[in-house]
Amino acid sequence: MFSGIVRSALSKYPSWLGPAVVRAMSSSGSPPSPYTALAVSHPAESVTHVELHRPEKRNAMNRAFWSEMVDCFNEIAADPDCRVVLVSGAGKIFTAGIDLMDMAGDILQPEGDDMARRSWNMKKIITKYQETFSVIEKCPKPVVVAIHGACVGGGVDLITACDIRLCTQDAWFQVKEVDIGLAADVGTLQRLPKVIGSRSLVNELALTARKMFADEAKSSGLVSRVFADKEAMMAGALQMAGEIAGRSPVAVQGTKINLIYSRDHSVAEGLDYMANWNMSMLQTEDVMKSAQASMEKKSPKTIAFSKL
């Protein structure tokens, strides 16, 4: 399916979307080692594609998923060949959320001889699962997520940790946790209010578990672009990833880090952090290279930036 998706888009976008993209983005077959719940590929230079890869289970988040995401994004964060990450889901939907059947033991039967010890172990489990999505935010490489079909429960936790969110017209989002008797505890309640400007809307979604469809997601700011279908979305996401990957990695990663810092701090604190950041980062050769390319009316993508 992905082969057809990308092939049909090749004529619309720059040359970096070549035949290699078709091969790399194909979701047929089993995910490569060492992951079982994810498929990782490199569809273009400096672009890493992480695909939720349990289509037969609607990409439900099983035990392997929660640990593999941490390993995967820690590896990406340290990979100098990667400048931007694209996340998507294989199959008919993005994700059905947590795999309750697989995770029931951890959630419902924490170990411990008494209430105090069971509570202590439960906290360790929750904080471990929180890291599964926090690792996306901590990764200095920008993360673009492409959502099609359903994005339920843990899927909302995942996408709110990403930097840019795109979706298809048939996408819908649901903060499902209250329907299964718990408060969302791995990121949605902390990040969604900072993604969507209306606190009332966030409260409504979290307290009623109603579905939010694509048009409302766009108007509220949850996603920045809505595409007609998955084919168009993946082509657009790859195009966007290529634009980001073509810029200075010093500038791009510094921008992400400072945007997140400023989100959680006052304007004064953000400005001070930015000054401390750029007192060294402005001394990169990337500034002169980019300025020269601009004066010569060349695209930044023509510049050979050093790895970071």
C-alpha cells in the first residue's frame, strides 16, 4: 500500500522523494529487528520513519511497544545521520490505544506485599510508561506525526508529545481513559492543554471521552493540516520532513529545544535561556553558510551542513 502511496506522489514533490522512498516506506512484511511493535526505515537522507506496526491489532500498544519506543527514540536522538523523524501507523488506523489484554497484569495486579509496596511499584510502572512519550519530546530532532483513522487513548498521549501533527479527513481523536475507569496518566492531561488553546474544550474532551473529528482538530489547533486521504498526507509529511532536514541541524534542533523550554517557562526565563544557548550556537559555521546561500538566492537544501 505504501508503495502506491509514495509512487503516486513522486511527480508532485522534489527529487529526494525517489524510488528509494518507495522501498523504504513499504509497510509490507514484518518489522525489522530489533523491534516487534515498530518498523523503522530511512525513506530519504536524514529522515527516519517510525511506523506503529501492529496492523492486525489496530496498532494497539502492547508491552513491547512501551519499551521499544524508548529504545528507538534514544537511538534516534544520538544518531547524527537523522535530522527529522516521521511517525505514522500501519494498516487501517493510527492506533486503538493501549492493548488492555496484554497490559492488564501490569495495571491491575501490581506486585507488593502490602498497599504501600503495591503503590510504590505502581508509581514505578506509571513513570516508566510516561517516559515512552516523554522520550519523543526529549529527542532534539523534530518529530512530525501523520494520523489517519482512529487515534484513541494512548494515541493522543503520543501525538501531543510530537512537534507537528498532520491528519487525514477521516481521522478522529478520543481521550478514552475515563471510559475505562481511569484518568489519563502518561501525558494527555499535561500536554493537551498546551496544544489546544481552549481549556474548556480540553476539559470537555477529557471528561466526556467524546470523539473529535478532523475539522475540529484543525480549528482547535490539535493538528496544523488536514489531508484528503492517507496517500496525500504521507506525501505531504515526507515533503515537510525533507524541508526540515534541509536546514541547519544546529538551527533546527536549537529551535525545538528552545520552543519546548519557552512553553514551560516565563518569557523572561525563555529569553535568558535563549541568550545562553546562542552565545555558543551562533558561532557555528552554519550561519555563514546559510547567509551566503541566501544572498546567492539558493535554497538552504543546497548547503552541505556537517552532522550533529
